[in-house]
Amino acid sequence: MAEQNIYILGIESSCDDTAAAVIHNGKMLSNVIANQKIHEAYGGVVPELASRAHQQNIVPVVDQALNRAKISKNDLNAIAFTRGPGLMGSLLVGTSFAKSLAYGLDIPLIEVNHMQAHILAHYIEEENYSKPPFPFLAMTISGGHTQIVEVDHYFEMTVIGETIDDAVGEAFDKSGKILGLGYPAGPEIDKLAKLGNPKAFKFTKPKVDGLNFSFSGLKTAILYFVQKETKINPDFIKENINDICASIQYTIIRILIDKLKLASKQTGIKHIAIGGGVSANSGIRQALKDGEQKFGWTTYVPKFEFTTDNAAMIAIVGYLKFLEGDFSAQDTTASARLKI
Ligand code: KG4
Ligand code: ZN
């Protein structure tokens, strides 16, 4: 293993970010991402616009990833790409590009499941970062996903809980929209919540059995609450924005932590890793830290650039699969609803 010299290019295009990264023997050399600003005006991702932007971005993004890694495409040992899940039009751009490049260079093609990649991002070699030992629980929380997964080995994963409607990031974003905040609203709610009282307003937690989640009821509860209060006082939102944000965030964090507690109790696993854009939230980070004291958990939060959608996580899965000789055929197709 010490003799190896493996360069993997990872390509990610499942949603609204076009990303490419190079991993060398498990270590990141470059991690390039082109965010698509175009969706901000619509308050959410517009799939058709996303795939068009991917087409414009993919060549320069891949080029930049190779340049920053200081390698040429001929140094690559394999091309890893996101096969799914995600938006079909977006996935097709990355998939077609990866297939052609691998074919042209005559090197292996490696398909990657985006949800596995969020979890395996913890295995990117980083100084001073200890990787979670197997088995561990992984909670992926983002604008598109909310899952708790039992991870027994790199590719032995079982989804033990997931959302039955909105993702947790959507809960932040849709609540923000009701409050007149910009998109995505998660970071703004996080910032305002720090200035407010989390117990100022009470929103009931959804009653969902087992380890599954539901967030659409919370959004409706917030909508009705705001409508009722602004009828009495038109300035209600403006005068109470910090307390409203703190209370919404507090409710969401309680929902997440309660399910994690249950998952840990049911499985007996106390190593807990998180990923996805919402893991940037300061409240959830603090709640996990508290969990170390209160429940004896050991928690793992990767570097921010590896939690949001990125290609380094795709490349690391490519590397792990490369070591196992797990390659894909040229007739592989994108799969919008790919499961773990
Ligand atoms: O992983 P990500 O970049 O993209 C996907 O959705 O796959 O996650 C984006 C989501 C958005 O919903 C955004 O509002 C949320 O992550 N988010 C946050 C924070 N930073 C990003 N939510 C709460 N607090 C934050 N600090
Ligand atoms: Zn994602």
C-alpha cells in the first residue's frame, strides 16, 4: 500500500453545484466548486437551469481541479462520478462527461452514490482528524437529504431512518422564506438565532414513529403562527426575528438529537458522524458536543468544505473503490433515485 501512487478525479453534479476534485492516495490535492447563483432569484433550485449551468461549468471546473492539483489528465488512474441520487438533468451532465473522459484516457470509470459519499467524506486523509471507527452512525443533513445510516464498513451501510417529506435544510429554507429571509436561509437563521431566546416560542415536534423524520408540519405550523401574530401586530416578524429564528432552530435541533439518541440506544453505537450542509449549523454542533458529555458519544464533524456538496467526497469513494477494483462499465447510466 505504501508504494501506491493513485490519482483519482472526482466529479459531482447531482444538484446545483458543479464540482471536481483530485485525491492522491486518499489526500485531497484540489477541490473546486462552481456555485450556481442563478437559483437565488427563484428561492430554490430550478432543475432545467441547473443542468444548463453544469454544461457551461464542467470543462473549466475539471480543468481547474487538475491545474490546482498540479497534474495533467494523463496522470489520472480513474474517474469517479456521482451516478445518483439527484436531479436527472444535472446527473446526466457529470455522468456523460466522466464516461467520455474515462473512455478517452482509457482508464477505469467508477460510479459513486452521492449519499455514501457524504458519509465517506470522513475518510479523506486530514491532519488532526480522527476517522470514525466501524460501526458508526452517520446523520446526513442537507437541503436535499435527512438520513441516519448505520455504517458497518465502507460499503456496508443501512439506512435506519429518513425523512418522509421535507429535508431538514428545506425546513430551514422554507421557514426563512416565510420570514422574508434570503435563500438559502439556513446560515441566516443560524446567525440570528444566536441573538435570540430559543424558548420564546414553542413549536410542537412532529410525531413520527421510529427513526424517521418529518419536517413539513413544522413549516406549516410556523406559517400559521406568523400569519396569526402579524394580524395582531404587522411588525411582529421584524420585532421578534431573533427569537423566532432561535425557536425554530431549537425545535429542529431537538428533532434531530432525539432521533440520534433513539438510534444510538437501539443500535448500541456511540460513534456519531454528521455530514451535509446543515452540519455547519452552530446549534447542531453544540448539541453534538453536549451529547459527548451527556450520552458518552464520540462525534465526528468533517471540515466545512467536505460537508456541503463537493467532489472531494466523490473522489475519496473513487479511491476506496479503486483499491477494491470496483469499476463501472461504459453503459452505466445516471440514476435519480439511487439508494444506499
Ligand atoms: O449540502 P448542501 O450544501 O447542499 C445540498 O442540499 O445538498 O446543503 C445546503 C443546505 C441549505 O438548505 C442551507 O440552508 C443549509 O444547508 N445550511 C444551513 C447552514 N448552512 C447551510 N442550515 C442551518 N444552519 C447553517 N449554518
Ligand atoms: Zn448532498
